[in-house]
Amino acid sequence: MKKKIVFLFLVFSALFTIKAQNLNGAWQATLINNDGVEVQYVAIITHGFFSEAFFEKENGKFLGTKGGQFSSDDDTLTYTLEFASFDPQMVGSTNSFPYTYKDGKLYVGEKIWSRLDDGTPGDLQGAWLISGRKQDGEITKRDTSGPRKTMKILSGTRFQWIAYNTETKAFMGTGGGTYTTVDGKYTENIGFFSRDDSRVGASLGFNYELMDGDWHHSGLSSKGQPIYEVWSIRKE
């Protein structure tokens, strides 16, 4: 009887682990395309939102990206696209796919995703929308509910920013890679950049501070211009 109870406990524990699987964090998969090129896919999932970017693994040449709102249940992933660089007509569509989670890997269609992180150790996990800028010593706020958005989505080690318009379905640009947050310093290491592939491999350092739930981001832009941006965590 005791053995049976232990067995049932282990079975229910395993089932609970599967049902409670938290997909938040960064994931990667690799495929060979029709030209024989190894393509790297990186997805970031965080609290109801996701982005997926794909680029040539060898040199970071940008190939495409998509993303938007995200949910999952025991065996199905569902997302509604807010941007799709390769096909604007997909914006607004909702898609569902079966998935399997086994031995730490996520199986979705032809892709096998390996976890890069679980939302740690970086301080900035979440989907953020730019909500203000400081000019002449004053912060000017902007409405984040409009169709034109600049979103930056971060896991514990990966980041991606995307500029897009949900109304016109326009995609204006993206970039991403790895990041660290150490002693008030936020450092980006660029892994792909849709506007200029030559920027791949560059690093940019900024100051960061979390104030009243907002992320204050300051320093010099890639063009050497001073910037001070305010980002607010996305709720919907």
C-alpha cells in the first residue's frame, strides 16, 4: 500500500510539473533553409507577449521577425500577431499550434527549442513600451495605447526591440541580442539588426534605473547622441 501511495504521488507530481510548466524566458532553435544556410531562431516569451527573430547563425544577417500576444495551455500555444516583417497581412491573425515539452526542450512543428534562460538573471524581464523622453530637463510622456509602438521585450539574458504599427501593419525595424544589467549599467551586445547587418557584434552601454515601475534608460545612442528614454511595462 505504501509503495502504491508513493507511486501515485510521483505520477501526480509529474503531471503537475507538466501542467505548471512556465515558458517565460528565451528559447533558441536552429534549422537549415533551402539554400543550405544554418538559420538561428530566438524567441522571447514574457507574461503574455512574445517575439521571435531569425537570422543567419554564422553572421547574424537578419531574415525576419514576428511577435505579439501569447498564451499557452497544457498542449497548445496560441498567439495573435502584432508584427510580421515578412508578411504584413499576417498582422492581426490568431494562430494555435500543438506543442510538447520534454527533457527541457519545446517541440513545436519542425522546430526543437532549447531554453536559453528562465527570465533571470537580468533585472529587466518583461515587455516594455517607450512611454516618454527627457528633453531640456523635462520628461515628456507619450500615450502607449496607440497603434504605433516601439516595444522592447527582454528575458533574463536576451533582448529585442521592434518598431511597428498595428493599424497599418507596417514594420519599421528591429534589433536584438544579449544583454546584462550590472551595478546600474545596461549593456547590449547586438546579435542582429534589420537596418544594418554591419552593426552585428557591436556593444552599447547605458545607464538604467527602475523608478516607480518605469525603466529610465540613458546614455549615448549608436550615433553618439545623448538619449534619455522612459519605458513602461506593458499590461495589454
